[in-house]
Amino acid sequence: MPIPKSNSQAFAAYNEIKRRILVGMFTPSHRLREVEVADQLEMGRTPVREALKRIQDEGLITHEPGRGLVVTTMDQQEVGELYSMREVLEGAAAAFAARHATDAEIANMQAILDEGDNGDPVAQNLRFHQAIYSAAHNRYLIRSLHSLTETTYLLGRSTLSSSERAGRSNQEHQAIVDAIRARDVQGAQDAAQHHIHQALLERLKMLRQG
């Protein structure tokens, strides 16, 4: 049975609005007026309205009195809460991977690190973490991690924009892979949680520096 056109348009609007938020085309300085967004996407207002409501429910946009819908901003406490949850879930993913990853999946993680970042440490970081999520073999955990990852994009510039942090991050990634390869469940969890905690410290430093 084909998907109704209205539903497919709402899904397309949802994906495009979300993409524009995550790549920084829509920022907290933009007011996301339904009519204007519909014009920009060359879509009707109804699918755009449905898409905006869904994205608001996910927390990526917020309704502010006097302004309307805007991209969500996060204060220091919210940043801390976000990274605390990432520590828990990334640790769980690494622990599951240590139990369930195939040899091929472990080889893929190592290959991502060995190939280098080709000048894009953010893309490499995303590929690496996605490889761990897949190797965890738990669809519910993956769903939760994807949601947290998207929320992290609201913070703007990556912590890996610092070459010093990018170098340390690679070392932390290697420690995670080494523990997964050794089937060291606790070691993998600890290494992953340490990695996210170091990312938090870098993020807080960035916030202090504006």
C-alpha cells in the first residue's frame, strides 16, 4: 500500500528541516515561521506544520514567547546532563560490542582509525561511533544514541575543531577498540565513558571561552 502523499511530504519536510538545523542553516537566531519555512522548502504548510511539531517534540526546536519557534539552545547544566547520558549509553554500547562484535566489525573499527580523518575529524568520529553502535547489536540502544547524537549537534562547533583534542580523541578511540578486541567488557565500558567525559571537559572549556 503506497504511503499517502501528505505523509510522505511531512516526512520529507521533517528530514530537510532537521538537516538544516544540524548543519547550521537554521540557527537559534532564526525564527522558524511556518509560512517562510514552507516557502523555502517549496512545500505546503500542512506537511511543514506536522514536521515542525515532530521536531519540537524531539526537543530540537522550542517555542519561545514573543519569538515563536526557534532552534533550541542549551545552558551549561543541560550540556552536563546531555554528556552524562552519553557517558552511560556510549559505555553500554562499547560493553555490548565487547560481547557481541564480530571479528569483521572490530576490523572495521580499526580500519576507520587507521585510515585517518582525511582532514575531517568530525566525520571520522561519527563513522567510528556508528561502527560501535552497530557492533553492539541492540536496536533500542542505537535509537537512543542517535537521538542524543542529534541533540549534540545543537551545540555547534565540534570539540574536535581543536587539533589537540582531535589527537587525544584518536588515542581514546584506540583504547576502546583494544578493549573490545580483547573482549574486555568492563574495560571497553570504562574507556568509552572516559572518552565522553574528556569530550565534556573540552565542551565546557569552549563554553567558557565563548
